[in-house]
Amino acid sequence: MTTLSSPGPAETDVVADGTTATRATPARARVPWRFIGRRVAFYLFTLWAAVTINFFVPRMMKGDAVDNYLARNRGISPEAADALRALLGLDSDRTLWQQYVDYLGMLARGDLGVAITHGLQPVGQVIAGALPWTVGLIGLATVFSFLIGTVGGALVGWRRGSRLDALIPVTTFLSTVPYFWIGLMAIAVFSVALGWFPIGKAYGIGTAPGLTLEFVGQVIRHGTLPLATIVVASLGGWVLGMRNMMLTVLDEDYVTVAQAKGMPNRRVLWRYAARNAVLPQIQSFALSIGFIVGGAIIVEQVFSYPGVGKMLLDATNAKDYALMQGGFLVIVLAVLIANILADVAYAFLDPRTRQSEA
Amino acid sequence: MSDPLLSVRDFSVRYETAAPVDAVRDVSLTVHRGEVLGLAGESGCGKTTLAYGVQRLLKPPAVIPGGSVTWHDADGSDTDLLALDPDALRAFRWDKVSMVFQGAMSALNPVATVGAQLADVFEVHRPAMSRSARTAAVGELLEIVKVGAARSRSYPHELSGGMRQRIMIAMALALRPQLVVMDEPTTALDVLVQREILREITRLREAFGFSVVFITHDLPLLLEISDRIAIMRAGRIVEIDTAANIWFRPRHDYTRTLLSSFPRLTAERKVAR
């Protein structure tokens, strides 16, 4: 009689010894080169696409910077106008393709051209003057809004059904009101009627920029109102997003386990629930960086704030190609860098994404 | 049977929804020191609600309209669990009664290492322990359940279902509790791993001497491992007796139905214990 027992060498008794490993050797930290390579390729492609669109779009607009310049400054000879065109790379005897190649070459050398609306200053200099204001104001406002909204949303979600729930419709309402309206109201109430804050500009006229106590105080006084406006207007999304994620996470088994383990409420809230609920918020945060500059245009206009948004709007009105392209390039770079930072932050916060190749 | 460990008297749980649901009705039950009490019944009969309710782990809309739960500690003191204030309840949980949960896959926090999740039991309940003592204790626990101390730096998603359930068992044993409530600890696992986990539980019980309340809908499994079995239906305990009596002399019709609903390989079968 043949036996029907399983063939093969003498195996370990799985019931006695266990099918799971009983020992593990610590592995070397793996660097996910393939993952990094794919991300780098993705970002390089995005950068190229953005630069290309950036080159072509302004050239599809009617008229050019020199026409605009001539309209504002009388008494310029046609020869001088042609010389200006040549200087700005607008001379029509070069094909669009040649201009494109020239443009890429200039970019590679870090040369962004000259800004015709700023007395032919190099574009890099003009942007360098405007960028700190935007990064300072809008960047800080976005970070504040994200932090306040996420912490608030975590608390509202944790205390579901309490009076804190009343915050949701309030913040949601505020985020449906346009930025500029809140800004104008804020100026009307706090600057004009109450006189607590100055109207517009980044610092008072007659104050010399520098690292003096007076200047820093001025910057804070002038920046408070626009900053508060942005925070108030953008808080709703963060609160709502975090609260909803909290409600989902609070139903997870590991939260019940944490409570059964006798963990104090604060530990359950922050280390178990909020720690997991914040992950989608990080991705929204990265996306919101892209909208920062769009919002900046309006806020900076309302508060006459000397940032990139206002610079961009002025450049577009004057058809100052070089400055526009420089401005857009800055926006594209900001979005890409923000995305890279978000990728890194996400990998740091969510161990499951570290090995994934997605 | 020796002295009682946990006495539940006329315990009820109601879900205050639009149409109130009486999930547990007037349940009286005693868990003795050192025994394995099986709690069997179909899905939705209130087994898990009873186990959670006794430890006051239920969230609104669940309410406990009546009954008493008394803990008879090894040091001789009695505690009324339903009267504990939140801080005392937190200190009681896990230290005296711990749990192994149904879903091994979802019971661990995905963003923290298993070592950190084991260590925070000590951080909260044994604040005097030094960091190195905690690390040593975590390593020891992981060795006890045969996962290996080196896994303490792994994240839950890097481990198999069987390993995760072993880690949950290690966590349940961390503070050497007197009672471990196991809520379908093997349901999500394949039969081989189930067998392995059950062996592990039996072995650890012999080593540490804790009592077990084992909740499952798998009656044949209970017959094998339990000292006594309570059969639950629609929120009530319809029969509670020794495993042998449940198998050979079931008194309630529902018990007979439950027994006959499992396929048998042979007409006669012995009860393992």
C-alpha cells in the first residue's frame, strides 16, 4: 500500500515551531533608488513642460512690451525702438524656434533678461526684491492656516457632537467669501474705522529697510492684516478635511485598542488618531502651495503689498514678457519644490509609502 | 472551580438609536480564576458588545442601563468597574484585563513601529520604568511570542497576519494581567496559523496562569479549549455549562441547533479536554 503523505524532505513541524519566522536579522537601510530616479525624472519633465509653456504663452498675446513702452514714453525714435526690440529679443527676424533655443540657453546661464517696466533692471533682481515679501506673507499665512486648521479639525473631530461642531459652518462660510472682500472689509474696519493697522504696503514710507527694530516692527504691523485675512479665508478647508478624516480614523480598530490599553485621551488623540488622519492633509498642503500665488495676486493687490503676485499682475498689464516669464518660472519652481518637500514629508510620516514604487 | 475573578450581574447594554436595540439583556456570568470560559453564539448575538461593555469600551449611542460588574483582584480587594472614574478606569484597563482583538490586520497603528506600540503600554502604566528597561521588556515580549526582538523596529504592514496576532498577544501579556479577553483572535487567519496561535495561547496560559474569556462563533474550537462554555443568543446567555456537558448533554434547543450546524467527519468524537 502506498502512502499518501506529503513528499519532500523532513520538514519542520509547523504546528509546533510556527510558520512565522522566529528570528529576524536587521537589514541594511535600503535606499529606494528606483523610486528616487522616477521622481527626479518626473520633476525634470514637469519643469521642462512648464518652461516651454512659459515661453510660448506670452508670445501669443497681442502687441509687445515695446509698443506698450512707446505708448507711455513719447519721443522715442523708431531706431531706438528697434534697438530696444533687439535687446529684448523681440526682433522679428528670428524664428520662434530660434527664440526658444535662445531662451533655454539664457535660462541655463541663469539669465532671465531685463524688465522693461523696471528701468531695464535684470529680471532676477526684480524678482529677488519681490519674492521675500510673498514667501513671508503668503507662505507664513498658509502654514498658520494649515496648522491652526489641522489642530482645530482634530479637536472638533475628537469631540464629535459637542459644541465645537458649531465651528464647522462658521469656517466653511468664511472660506466661501472671496479673499478680496474679506480684505477690503478688514481694511475698512481695522484700518479706516478703528485705525489699528496701517492701510496697505509692506512698511511705512520713510522707513529704511534693514534689520532695525523699527523696520521689523513696521513689517509686522503692515503684514498682520493681510496675513489674518488669508488665514481666516482659508481655514475652513483645513478644519473640515481634518475633522472628516478624524471621524474615519476614530472608527479604526487601533484607536479602540489604544483605549483598551488604558492610554490617556491626549495620547490616543495625537499619537493614534490625529497621526493617521493628518496624512491626506499633507497632500492637500502640497497642492495648496500651487494656489498660494493665485491667491497672492488678489491679496497683494488689495493690500498694495510689494510681492510676486502684484509684480506679476503689473508685468502682465505692461506685456513685460521677460518679467512675466521670470515670475511664472518662480511659481513653477515653488510648486515643484513644495511637492518634493511634501513627498519627503509623506515618506517620513507614512512608513507604508517608503517602499512603494507608485 | 476556584474563586471568582469577575462577576457580571444582570448586565444590559442598549444602543440608543432611533429604534433602541437591546444588544445584551440581563446577563449574569462569573469568570473563575484560572479558567478558560468560552463565549459562543451566532454573529450579532452580542458577544463582542458584552466583552466591550464589561470594560466600558463602548462608544455612544451605547448605554449600560443596568447591572453590575465586580472585579475580584488577586490581592483580595473588590472593584465595581461601572463606578470607576475615568482615570481609575484607564489605570485598570490592560493592567488587570487585557484584550486580543478580532482584526489582527487593523488592530495595530500603521504609522508606528510595533516596538513603540508595545513600549507605550509601559510608558503609560509603568512610568517609573527607564527607557532601557522598556526596550528590554519589549524585546522579551517579542521573544515570548516567538516573533523575535529584532522585529520591534518593523511596521505592521511589514508583518504577516499571524505575526501581527502574535504581537497583539504579546501586547496583551505586557503587564501580566489576570484576565485576557480574546475576541475571535483567530477568525481572520487560515487554519494552520489558527492552530499555531491556539497552541501559543495554551502554552502562555500555562506559563503565566491568566484566565481567558474566549469569544468565537466556532463552537467546535471552544469545545476543545474551554473549561466552561456560555452559549449566547439575541443578547441573552441561554446555557452555560462545562464543555463536556455542552457536547454530550446540551439542554437548550439552540445549543443543539448550533452543534448540529457544524459538519462532522465521524459520528463519534471525543472532546479534547
